[in-house]
Amino acid sequence: MKKLVLVFMAALAVSCGENKKEEKPGMKIGTQVEEKTTPVEATTDSDSKEAVVTLEGNDQMKFNKSEIRVKAGQKVKLTLKHVGKMDKAVMGHNWALLTKDADMAAVGQASATAADTDYIPADMKDKFIAHTKMLGGGESDTIEFEAPSEPGTYTFMCTFPGHYALMQGKFIVE
Ligand SMILES: [Cu+2]
């Protein structure tokens, strides 16, 4: 394998020199060349089309981010990691994004009694744009959703009983 790579590198070096003056389309055909260009395209793609967000919740009842910025209508891939050790029943965390008209305190209070539905109140589902599942220490969850098309400041929170007092932040759509 190493030999193959060396041979290829040598061939590339030679062909690059030759190609400075005359383009040889034939030289570009080959799996090695494709491997080189594909990752670059993928990076460009994710930069412009998808916002990749990672945030953490811990045993101190805190998110490590208080603000998340995305573009209107952008695809968002969000991962929440519970970096603590405590059990889900005691220090559960989720990440929930609320609609613009939602009242965080009202959602928080309703959520506190919604243990059966993972602390997402069934009668307030229309107030949630997206949410992860409830996590215990060491767990993580990744969700994908579309950012609102209407720019503005939205609220994110953890809906575990009492947590939204500390675990909340701004989701800014630009
Ligand atoms: Cu929490």
C-alpha cells in the first residue's frame, strides 16, 4: 500500500509538472484523484448548507453554550452530549427549541409534570420546533431539523423539571 502511494505521488509530481503547459484530461481519471477532491467538496457543502452544532449539558445543570446562530431555513444537525455522570432520572437533560410565540416558563411548568412523555408535554407539542430525547450522564443524541424561515431570536431550553432556570439560551436565526 505504501509503495502504491509513493508511486502515485511520484506520478502526480511528474504529471503536475507536465500539466503546467498542456492540460491532459486523461491524467485526471483515476480513483486516487477522486479521493483527493471529494473531501473538499464535502466541506464546502456542509459549510453552506448545514449548520453542525454540538453542545454539552453537565451535572452542574448547565449547557456549555448560551447562544447558537444559524441562517434562516438552514438545515441544522445538532448533537447534545450529557458529559456528566448522573442518572437521567435525577439530572436528565434534553435540548428543546421553542417556537417564537412560546412562553418558556409556561412550557417549563407543563413539562415538569410530563414525565410519561419524556418531559415534552403532549398538549404543547406545537410549541416545539425540535427537541432531542432526554439524556442521562454519558449519553448523547443527534437531531436534524430545519431552522425557522423567519429570522429572529428563539429560545432553547432543557425541559427537565426546574432546569430551564439555568439551562436556556438564544437560538438566533439570521
Ligand atoms: Cu437539564
